[in-house]
Amino acid sequence: MLMKKIEILKNKLAITFGTLFIVISSFAQSSNAEKIINETINTWHKAASEANFKSYFELMTEDAVFIGTDANEYWNKQEFQNYAKPHFDKGKAWSFTALERHVYFDASGNTAWFDELLNTQMKICRGSGVLVKVGKQWKIKHYVLSMTIPNDSSKAVIAIKAPIEEVLIQNRKSKM
């Protein structure tokens, strides 16, 4: 009877330690993946600030989408390359430095999404995006850049935007 209780206790301990190992192991893997994601995004931003066209676009998937701050800036990778090339050719495209970033993963660990607060030449902006694992490398599949507007300034900004964007609104409504 005592031997049976000892055997049951051993099994429970083995299960407990096994579960603990799995939890610690998955936490370490997600921490490492988050570190790699942050390095990838930082390298991507740095490549733009150094006007390294090749490195910048190699960090994006072939079917990537970039959405800029203007309502008309919705580009697939090729369209974005066409837009960006003249900027990169000048020797400096744009300079974004993360002030804050949050990274999340799906259950498979092969898709991640993030949001970031950025210091840019436009002052504070927000970026958000999706990365996917392509082989062993993380690549940016979707990125959205938005300018922030302090709440107290929103009426003044809307007054500036309204005449420009009202035309866009009417054009887009007619296409829906």
C-alpha cells in the first residue's frame, strides 16, 4: 500500500515537473521570438534611416502591404518600392525610432502583430503591423503608419483636413 502511494506521488511529481518544464520552455521561446521581432522591426526602421533600399525591402514579404499616413497611401510591396525609391536615392528616406512597442503572437507562434509609438520627423506617430515567419526569418507582411493628433488639437486638424478629404470621401462612397 505504501509503495503504491509512493508510486502515485512519483507520477504526480513527474507530471508537475513536466508541465513546469513545458511552461518555462514556451515562455523562453516566446521571449526569444519577441526579441527577434523587435530586432527585425528596429533593423527595418534603421535601413530606412540609412537609405538601405535592399535591406529595407528584404525584410518585407513579397505580398506585403504598407499603409501610409495619407488616405491614398495603400500600397502593395511593388507600389511601395516605386514610391520609396526616390526617397532612398536621396541618401535618407525617413527616420523612425520606437519609443514603445507591444508584440503579440498567435497560437502557432508563426504570426506576430505589434503596435508601436514612434519618434519621427513628423513627431510622434503610431505604427502597427503583422509579421510572419518565412522559413526561419520573421518578415513584415502588413504595416500601418498613423500620425497622432493631440485631442485638444483635433478640431484645428479636422478644419485643415476637411476640404481635402471631403473629396476623397465622396469619391470612395461612390465606389462602394
